[in-house]
Amino acid sequence: MYPNDQPDKWHAGQGLWSHVDPADWSNWVWQMQNRITRIEHLEKYLELTPEELEGCQHADSKLALAITPYFFNLIDVENPECPIRKQVIPRGGELLVTPEEMLDPVGEEKSMAVPGIVHRYPDRVLFLVTDRCASYCRYCTRSRLVSNAQDYNFHPELDAGIHYIETHPEVRDVLLSGGDPLLLSDAKIEYLLKKLKGIPHVEFVRFGSRIPVFLPQRITPALVNIFKEHGPVWMSIHVNHPNECTKELSIACEKLSFAGVPLGNQSVLLSGVNDSVEVMTSLVHRLLHMRVRPYYLYQCDLITGSAHLRSDVARGIEIIQGLRGHTTGYAIPQFVVDAPGGGGKIPINPDYVKKITEAEIIMKNFEGKQYRYPRSTPLPAEAQGILTSGMELLA
């Protein structure tokens, strides 16, 4: 078992900010106003490595530096290889671009029907409603537009996006993302939900958000009541490492669950962060403790400057093999690659099927043992006669 897997051992409290009034600490606006955004802020709490210093010096032209005090508390300031630290503190590796990397690795721009609406799949759209996040993940697939460090100047047109959805009856599923949609005001979130829920052909509204992880203070009673009033609303959160599972995050997830919001988790496979069976097992177990169903494990997208964080696809397959049969099925996410250039999500599974013949399927289980299962077998003539007689009696 990974250290401190039991919820009573999870991180809690104000840590480095113990001097702050608890009322301020629990206020999400205070957290946003006091984010770590500059080198001198970081150096107040930890010693930057030369690689981190190089990354921070160029962050304003790549992807902004921003870390909430709450999330910064989860960093091991004595360990440069801390898995939380790797996710949010820039490194010099971000300046290296390999030949296969792209600014828009999953081809969103070519599927953007109107500003903010990505219509890649037949019956659903991605609705980008902001370019801001509480903290910035260094492997962000939308680093071209998020934080505006690269002068993309993304300005989502919410009403134009709503109009597009209204006039496309094939759209039954809307995913609100960004940036992080939960950084919008309560009034704007409620406006979007009212509009979307008022469209007859929209059956399914989802949020993709890392706010519960970076800023659990944002999950206020007022916000929860909006979700309750305009539900059902679904939400995918983004937890990558067991140490992100804190008492505060657990409380935020409980509030959302009790408001009727089904929760899933999307992790990104990251080198030195979660690319081991042990770490991933701990993560998925902790997620279930918090009423969160592991949903996807993503191979890291080929975003520019991400090579130092990308793990091998084969490692992801090994992790799924290490979970399947060794823990509950509810805990096992689907490993996917979002195909470069806009091919969509492709599931990547271990090779359990060894051979398919005309007569049978030959397969192996999680222990590597081989089994055979017959394909559709014609019934014997006498059985056919019994079935025919039975049907006549029913008639």
C-alpha cells in the first residue's frame, strides 16, 4: 500500500500559510489573489534548481506561472523531483521542442466552428468558455491559448457558442472547458446552464475542471446549489497523484456528489509523477474513497516542450495490466491516446485477445493463463426442435 492511503492520513490545513486568517484561507477569491506567480514568490518558500530557474525565466512567453497557496502546500519543498512540484513549476525542458511536437496537438483549431466551439465528434461539442485557470499545468494541451502567454488573445463568444449549439440539432452533449469553467462567476455559470438546459436536443452537460484540485474553496454552497437546481450536470476532475487527494478535496467532492453531480477523473500519464503501478493503484483507490470514478488515463499530448514529462505509451499499457484483476473494476480507467492532429481518443488496451478463429476466441487473463471461448455455435437439430415447439405453445 502507498503511504497514507487512508483518508485520516491525508493532507489538511494551511501549512506555510498558517498565519493567515482561516476565513481568508477558505475564501477562493483570496486564494486567487495570493497565487505564486513570480520567481521571487517561489524563492520565498523553496530553492529553485537551475532547470526550474531557467523555466521560470521564460514562463511569460510559454505558459504563465501560477500556483494557488492551497496547492503549493502539497509540494515537497526539499525534493526537486516531487511529483506535485513537477506539474506546476516550469522547467528548462519546456524550451526544447522535439520534431513530433505541435502547438495544437489534437487539432482543435481545424474543428473550431465558431470561437470557443470545437465540433470534432458527431453528437457533441467542446465549449471553451475561458482561457484562465487557478494554476497552470506545465503539460497543458492548450498552452497556446491558456493564460495568453503566447499572445493568442482567445476571447470566447458565449452567446455565439450557444447559438451554434441551438442551430445544430445533432449536438446532444456539451462539455464546458477552457481554461477552467469553474473560474467563471456564479452568475455566468448559471446563465450558461440555463441556456444549455433550455435547448431541447441538449441531453448532457459536462464540466471539465481542475478547480476542485487546485482550489477546493471554490466549491461553495452557492455554486453547489446552482448545479443542484440545473442538474443533472456531470463533472470530470483532474487528479494525477495520490498526494493531491486531501481532506479539502474530499470535502469538495462530497459537496458535489451530494448535489447530484456524478464525478469522474481524468489523469495524464506523466514521467516521474504517476507512471508506476504502485502510484496509480494508490491514486485510483483514493479517488474511489472520494466518490470519484477513474475515467480516463491519457497519454500526454504532443504539446510543444513536453518531452521531459511524457512517459512511454507502453508504460501506460503496463499500468493497466497492473490494475486489471488486481483491484476492483470500478478503479480502472480507460487508457487513451488523443490521436495527433485531430483523430480523437483511441483506447489503448493490453493484448488480452491472442487469436480469433472461425470456431473460438483464444485469450489470456490477468495472470497470463490462456483460455478459449467458443464463437456462435449452431444448436443441435434436437434443440432446434424443442425451441420451435416452445414458440408454438407461446403463440
